[in-house]
Amino acid sequence: MSLSTTTAIKRNPTRTVQIGSIRIGGEHPIALQSMCATKTTDVQATVSQVNHLAAAGADVVRIAVDTKADAAALAEIRRQTTANLSVDIQENYRLAAMVAPVVDKIRYNPGHLYHHERNRTWQDKVRFLVDVAGEHGCAIRVGINCGSVDPAKRDKYPPHDTVHPMLDSALEHAELLDSLGWTQYCVSLKDSDPQKVIQVNRMFAQRRPEVPIHLGVTEAGIPPQAIVKTRLALEPLLREGIGDTIRVSLTVPAEQKHLELEAARQILDDLSAGRTLDPAVANQKGLNIISCPGCSRVENKVFIELARQVQQATADFAAYPISIAVMGCRVNGPGETDQADLGLWCGPSFVNLKRGHELLGAIAYEEIIPRLRHEISVLISQRFAQRRP
Ligand code: SF4
């Protein structure tokens, strides 16, 4: 990767938030985070991965919990590790009451507070989360994600504007938490487009300069391209003092998740030494493959291999500005493929193939690559017939 010399890191004076044994915000070091890609109910594998990530430098390790069985497993995982643990809660927000006693942070996604108990307001659900977090000394992260943004915010703006719905949602939740007297929270605003990550985090930091921010590019994909995308977003923000914790999301096998920490550490070390990505790299355009890093929700473990195959099988289309999204599950797959030209999200025995919002079909794993290549060719012939690169 080509680097050039520029200025070093400075920090915004955000307030301090305690997450287990560490503090983030203000003068505290920028914390590194990662997430387990093992099944949460596989206690042995998850403990092993938590310890592996902590040994590689993770200050906080996130674990997804979607069911009571996951929550019970998390209690056992807690007994077997001293790492700082964050729980990832999606639709089933009530599980927070089961896991708060054993974790250090609760991450919730405002866009997922609409699915369960529809007659209960999202404000009520956040009050519930604050109550359980307060009772057990947990921090909270309001985790906004471009592919699953609060529908009420999304519908306020034209479809091409994905930045303002995220910003509004973050500001609204910060305001509610403030009104509840809750200060132990941070916010993340993630998009798969580095420029949007920069834009939305700058706007949030300008409006709420005291709130600690967790930075990352969602679905950055496979290294080394994923690391380049993450650098493109994080370097300018960190140089402006924005960012108290970071994650580099990589689509890699579970046993290689330590690469996320190595990449994050390298970004911080390079910034401290005044080295940043060469602007020539930043301006490169062409085929953009977005893929999630995988987590316990992955529905078929061949997902990581599929993402790699997509990268290899599309190499000859590299010059075309087309985006392809590859997602591991039904929780975030359908929404987070919407913005891509072609999207794949994995089911247990088939891959859902989309073109924009349109579902083209559920395709067998062994047939998806040739079908994807066919769809790319169709797209290119329609969109770029007049100007072949
Ligand atoms: S898309 Fe699904 S499998 Fe991938 S990281 Fe998100 S929740 Fe996990």
C-alpha cells in the first residue's frame, strides 16, 4: 500500500465512557474493536475467538445475540474470559436484560427497534435498554448502519440521500439518551462508502462534539481493498480529531480475524508517524465489491469463500464502476444489498441474487458465480455500451 507523509493524530475533547476495564473518549487512547464470527452458542469456539482477538489487541470484543440460547451461551462465555465484551442486539431488544449482567457494553441499532412489539414505541424500548444498562454498569453504543436505518428517517429523504437519515437518527437517539440523564454512550454512523462515512461523522461531530464516536466502514470487504476503503474514511476523520474507537471490518475466515486488529493498529501507527494513503490510490475508480465481515448470524459458512470467489470471478470487470454486495445473512442482507448494482445475500442452501431492489431469484451456491457473471455482462451491455473502458 502506498503511503505519503502528512500531519499526526489529534483528539476532540469528547466525554469519557467506561467500557469494562477501559475508558474511551477525551484523552484516552483510541480503542480497537473487533467482533466474533463464531456461532455464539458454540461457547468453546467463541471463547477461543474472544481471547484470540484480545491477544491481538482488541480492547472490546463484540458478540451477536439473537436468541435466549445465545444469551445463555454468553453468560458461559463471560465466565471463561476477562476480555471486555460488547453485545450486539438487533430486533430482540429484550434480550439485553439477560445479557447486561455479563457484558460491558450494549450495542443497539435504532433501525431494528421497530420489528418486535410494534405497539411499543422505540423511545420506550430505549428507556428499557438504559434501565438495564444502568443497573449493570454497561455502556451503550447507538449503532447506525446505512443498510438498516430507521425507516421513519429514511422515508423523510429522497432515496439517494442516505446520509441525512443516518444523521437524524443518531441525533434523535442522542437527544433521548440525554433527556434520560444517560451519558455513558457512544455513537457509530457506518456506511460502505468511505466518503459518506466521512460526511456523516463530520456532521455528527459538529453537532455533538462531546459524544464519543466509534468509527468504521461497514461491509468494507476483502483485504487489501477493504483496508484501503477503511483508510480512505478513517484517516481524514482521525486527523480532524474525530473518532474514539475504531474497527476495520474484514471479510476473512474466523481464524484470521486478528488481521482486523493488525490493520487498525497500522492505521493508528501510520497516522501518528504522519503517514497516510497516497491520494492517487484514493482516486481510483472501478468495480467495488462490498462484503460484510460475517458474524454469528452467517447462515452458511461457505459465505467467506463465496465472497472470495466473487472477487476472483469478477477480476476481468475491474475497470467498470459497478458495485456488488455480498452479505452473510437475512438479518442485514436484504437491506444492505439495496444500494448495490448487484447484491447477493446468503441463505442456508441458496444465495438470493438482487439487481438493485429487485430480487432475481434464489440460486444454488454452485450456480451463483456463473449467474452473477451473466448479470454483470447484461448490466455492462446496458449501461456502458457506448463507452467501453
Ligand atoms: S450481514 Fe449478517 S452475517 Fe454479515 S455481519 Fe451483518 S449480521 Fe453478520
